[in-house]
Amino acid sequence: MFLTRKAEFSASHVCANPAWTPERNQAVYGNNANPNGHGHNYVLEVTLAGDPDPATGMVFDLRELKEILNREVVDPMDHRFLNREVPPFDRVVPTTENLAVEIWKRIEPQIRRTGVRLHNVRLYETDDLFVDYGGGQ
Amino acid sequence: MRLTSRYRFSASHRLDTPTLSPAENRRLYGKCNNPHGHGHNYVLDITVDGPIDETGQVVNREELDKLVRRRVLRRLDHRDLNTEIPELWGRVTTTENLAAMVREALSENWTLPARLASVRIAETARNSFELEVPKQR
């Protein structure tokens, strides 16, 4: 069974590679390269796969899942400038793709246990654009 | 990693098949068989799949937008699907057939490094149709 929990955070970022010229960054990232930054209301949907525990009837304790998401994602990222305040985005370009990978790395070890695994991280940058990451590559 | 980008277009159509009588068409398609046609605000979700490249992205947003605009939106937006889209001549303009037409229009000479993975079209907020694109052998 799949279980999905949603969380929201709002943050600013700049998508630019410091090793490249402003022209190249503009060509690759368009408006997202504005050096002063811009922001999004990110929406995160985390999907777990597992069988309901026969005793509790639950795949995963939702309160605990909420605490993991708050501790690892919402508290450190909400109302922050990702490039300046949230490592590794001082070194890694905070595209939605890289953000999804970072969120996976932060929460996966805390979710993995007998019979339960993290199945998918979906991150919406806007209503019209999202990425899905299932680990690996 | 999968990335999904959402687009919109508005078009008119009429559901009618020459293999059935007018009375049978009315029975099968109901209101959608109205001889004068009717329209929808279609919502198109394009999903691409691939590794994260050196820019931190699965695909360059602008290149994806340009491709979808040129091959799909410019051709379908504010058009009559039954009369103005040659690929749909001889096919009933159901959203199933429309999704197949869009998949063909995009997958032929696909120019982006990430693979086209899926085409999903919502005809209204209550009906949507998704076509996966099989991986190349």
C-alpha cells in the first residue's frame, strides 16, 4: 500500500552556476538566474510503500512522518534563501531536481525500516511544474 | 528522475463516428454528439525522464516549453479538432485519440536529451487520459 503525506514550504533561490558567466547562466536557467533571487511555494508529496502493521492498522505513524518532514525539510527550508542558508545549496544549484534529491537523502534513512520504504518524492515548484524522484541515478 | 510540466489549450470538437447511425451516435456520445460542436479547456501534462545533467536539471525548461508550444499548443489552441487537425481526420476526437495524436507529434524526432515518458490530457477536471511512452529498446 502507498501512503502519501504533503508538506509545504516557501523559499527563495537562485539557479546559477558560479563557475559560469552571467550570459551562460541566463541561457541555461532563464529568469531563474536572477542573482537577487526569487521564490516559490514548494509543495512536497512524500510517498511510502509498505503493508499496514496488523496491530495498528497503519503503514507508518503519520505523526512521526509529519515530525520527520518538519525536522528535515520544513523547519530548515521554510522562509529561507536556499543558496545562502541551506547546505548543500551553497555549492549545489538548487534546481527542483537537486532539491528533490536532497530531500530524499535527508528523510530516507529515517523512514526505511522493516516492511516500509520511501517510494517517491514529488516536489512541486509551481502548480504547473513538478519532479518525481524514486532514488538512484 | 521525472519532470512534469503542465500546459493548457482550448479547442472545440464533436464526437461522432461514421460507422454508426445518427440515432446511435446520439445514444453513444450523448451531449458530445451535438452537431454544432462544443469546447474544452484541456490541460496537458508532459512528463520527461532522465538523469540530472551538469546544470542540475533533467531538461532545460525553455527548450521543453518551446517544443511543446511549437508542436502541440500552436496547432491545437483555439482550433476545431475535427476540421483543422489533419492527423485527426477519420478519427473520433475523443481525448484518448487526442492524447495519441499529441504523443505522436512529440515523439517523432524528439530532440531533447531526456526521454518523453508520458502524455496526460485532462478534458475537464473530472476526466483525464494518460499514455505512457514505452522505453526504446
